[in-house]
Amino acid sequence: YIKNLIYFISVAQLLNFSEAARQNNVPQPKISRSILELETQLKAKLFYRTNRDVSLTPEGETFLPYAIDLVDMAAKASDMVDQVHSGRTGYLSIATVSTTSRVLASFLSVFSTQYPDIMIDITQNTGKTQAMAMMENRFDFHFAQMAMLPKDGRLDYIVTHRDKLVLVVPKGHSLTKGKLDFDKLFQEKFIMISQPESPQLYGKIMEICAAHNAIPKIVHRYDKAESVLLSVGSGLGVSILPMGLTKAFLPDAVDVIPLDPDGYKIEYVCAWPKQSQNPCSRIFVDVAREYFKSPHD
């Protein structure tokens, strides 16, 4: 039916059946049959035809703008279906942890500029809930620590960045003056991430303490790393956190002190189910591979 409308519009605009046939690269009898089919369906004559001239009937003039609208709508609908099929428009769900916020925000800014019609839904998890989410198939992508990856290989992944663990203290704290004195450090009150909620990060922090033969004086534990940072910024104690978190949240409320020039790094990944059926996922992976071809530090 759409082809019949296209042929009708061509004849109406050119007022010549032969020219309409050439324009559409079809035989002239095909044009004539299409017009006849339309006239039969509409039960109205669309053209006056003589040996020399072709002109629209009143019915044809009335029908023309509607025919143009119908063809335009069909083209738009076809394009939308193609966009959905190719992944240029659609929906993606992402599960993440707060320590990836800065890198994820930078990447999504690039991705959304290239594909503004793909809607992205972000769920912020604690370490425990993120590890559980990576065992399920509820999200298209996961931004998390590499240590959280399921061991059964159900997820493909790329390394996005590496982050250093640093000492975080209230702004202007005495530990910022001169070389870090670890004996003084472990006399401070420690704000810690909860072990059940973030076992990987908690384990890394305790490794650092063990390397200095120290047991931290823990006075508060929080489920979320940003809550730990907020407490430090409020002067309640000190903590050890990923550098990226301090840059993403409350950078002016705390001071950051390096612990070791090369060690105490955490590796982060973007992971996705190997059996993903979402067309948008293919595009997301392509952009991510290009953006993170050299892991960010």
C-alpha cells in the first residue's frame, strides 16, 4: 500500500505517468496499476487523463497531503524500528558502586553524546549487593571491582581503570604535615567500611594495616563508602579509601595522603552477560572498548 502511495505522489507532483515511472525506476504499467488499485480502494477517481494531459481530480487534491503524511510516517516508523534493531535507540540498565562514580560519569558523558536516544538507568549498590547483582541477569552492565566478578565466567568484561587506596583525613589534619608517620596514624580513630557490605574494600584496608603490624582503632562502620567519607569530612576520624571516591564526593572537605607510590591499587571493570540479547549492549561495548582501550588511572 505504501508503494502505491509513493507512486501516486510522484504522478501528482510530476503530472506525467512516464516521468513518474522513470523516477521510481519501474515500468509505466506498474504505475498505472497502482493508481487503479488506489482508486478502487478509495472508490474515487484521482486523476483526469487525456492523451496530452494529466491533472488531479478534486478527490486527488484532497487525498495528496494525507498520502504525503502517510508515507512520511511510514518512513519514520521504519527508521525507528531500524534504530531499535541496531541498538541506536533503546534502554540500558547499569549497576555500579560509588567508587566508580567519577569514571562512569566521564564515560557516560561521551556515550550519551554519541547516542542521545539510548536511555540509561543507573542503580547504585553497596559492595555486597553489587556482587549479588553480578550473579544475576537483571542488569545489562556492571561497573565494579574486578574482585567482584563471578568465578564461573558468566560475564565478559574490560578493565576500566585502576585506583589507589589513600589515607583520607579531615581538612588541615596534623597528619598532612611532613612525611606520614604510621605510628601516629594508627593512634587515630578509624572510620571503616562495613566488612559484610564491602568485603573486598574492607579486606584491602586490613591488608594495609597488617603490613604495618597495626590494628586500627575502629569507632564507626558504614555500609557505603561515601558515608565513610562524609564522617571523615565531619572530623569524626580518618579512613582509607579509593582516591577516585575522594574526587567524586566532598573533595574540599578532606585531605588525601598517599600511602604507597605503587601499591595498594584496586582494579575496576565494566562487565556484561555473555548471552545479552539487548541490541544497545553491542553499541555500549564498542564505545566502552574504545574509551577504555588503555585503562584509566
